[in-house]
Amino acid sequence: METAGAGQRNIVEPGANRPAEFEDAVVWAAWLYYADGITQNEIAQRLGVSRATIVNYLQQARDRGIVSIRISSEAAGRTRVARALMDRYGLAGALVIPDGGGADLVSRLGDAGARLLASLIRSGDTIGVAWGQTVLAAASAIVPPDTIGGLTVVQVAGSSISDQDFSPELCTSRLADRLHARCVNLLAPAVLSSRQLKTLLLAEPILRQQMRLVHATDHILFGVGDIGPNSTVRHAGIASREEIDDYVARGAVAGIIGRFVDAAGRPLGGEHDDRLVGIGLEDLRRVPSRICLAGGPDKIIACRAMLEAGYATHFVTDMTTADALLAR
């Protein structure tokens, strides 16, 4: 291989195992990388040069106009909206997916949330998991990052007797299985019959230890629910219809990990909250990395309440919901 000066070609020697039409090493390297999807290390082995040389070739390909990288207007638009969400609500990160044209929004939000979580976790981290359809979709979609281990996944809300397939224990165990992580399920019901029983139960040594883990998470994955007649919150088994109706009468617009909040995200509290087992909203705010997955027209008011109160550091949503949240 000889390296040419500026404006000249890098000539591939005849014995360098190349197709006849690729005399210029820059063109060949660019083709292998961008068209065939071959890694830089593999290209370096084929051409008999270092990986640093391949990086240089790819830069030359862009400088010489051999390769043109273009970001689609749709992707650029979503990036602008994501930045606007971060600025408006003080987020550390936002991911806005395109509108799906009828595709399953839950699975698409889950896939995006899984990619975001995977990018944030580090070896030895503890990940808290709430419950819900989108949280379960994220847990099912995540791909464990290479070289990351020693993870713990902990359930942050008590177990539910609901017949729905997005219970806290299922979401937690699914994510732990996908990440090859230690799984810690919270060994208590989501709602107890009295606050006195809750006090006694949480005094048990094993539950004290589990709640310490809940309050020591590095990341938490959660959703936010509306409280309309067909909402997930009403079918989750964490409160009776009468209790939810009472919260609505008091100004509730959303449910966050079993707690009800008003339009400003303020917790409404009450006797039902006093019987809940799991992370509280003030404790939620103390988690360093808080990833909320939510979208769709029914959840716009709930999402706004959650964001206004600062419960999330990272937010994953769809374009239509993001636009609505920015329209004041």
C-alpha cells in the first residue's frame, strides 16, 4: 500500500485481495463500511493496514465527496423537538419517536426506552422498575450492553393481584432476565388493608433490606398513566373505582407508580396512599436517572403533570405528544 499526497489516490496493491474496480483504497474502504456494513477493524484486516488508517480513509471519502451523509428532515425535526422538551422541562435527555401511522405505540416506545436505558447503565448499577405496558415492552426489548455486568434489578412497587400482564413483578423479572442481572422482587402487596399493617410489615428485616435497595437505585424505569375510564390505572388493581373517582374529584389527572397527582404534579395523598407499599414520589425525585416512557393523546395531560413536577430526568414519547406538550 502506498499513501498518496493531497489530491492523489491511495493505490491498492494488486495482491491486496480487492475487486478490480476498486483501485482507490479510499473508495474501497468507503464501500465496505457504508454499503456492506463491515466494521473498521475487519476492513483494516482486509486491506492490511491499521484501523487508524481506515478512519483516515473514511474521513477522506467524506472530504472528497465520495460519501455524503444526510440527516433526514424528519429526524432533524424530532431532534429539534427533543431539545425543546429538554429546555422546557429541564430534562437531561429526551427521545422523540416518529408517529407510527397506526403501528403499536406501546412497543415502539418500549423499544426506544430500552435503547435509552441501555445507553445509560454501567457495571454494578441498580435499576428500579415500576409497572405498565410500556415498561414491560422496554424490559422485553432491551439488549444487554457488551462488557457490562454486576447489575441488580429491583421492583419499586408492591405486587398486584391484577390479571393484567404488566405487573411489577413481571416487569422486574423480565428486565433482570434480559440483562442477566440479579433480580429483587418486592415481597409485599402493592396495597395493604391499613396503614398500621404497612408499618408492621415494613419493619420486617427482609423488607427493610429490600426498601433500602429501592431507595438506592441508580436508574428507574417508569410510566405515567391517565385516569380515564379505560386507563391502565383503573385496570391495574391498585385502587377501587370509588377510590379513583374520589381522587378525580379532588383534582387528580394522573397516576405515577400508584400515586395520584394533580395537574401540577403535586401528590394528593390520602388514606389510600398511606396503605401503598413502594417508592414514594419524593423518593422518586432522588433517583439520579429517571426514565419515563409515555405517549398518545390520552396521556398528554398526565405527561404534562409529570414533567411539570420534575419526576423524570429522561423522557421518551412520540412526536404528536411532544408537540402537544410544547404548545402552551
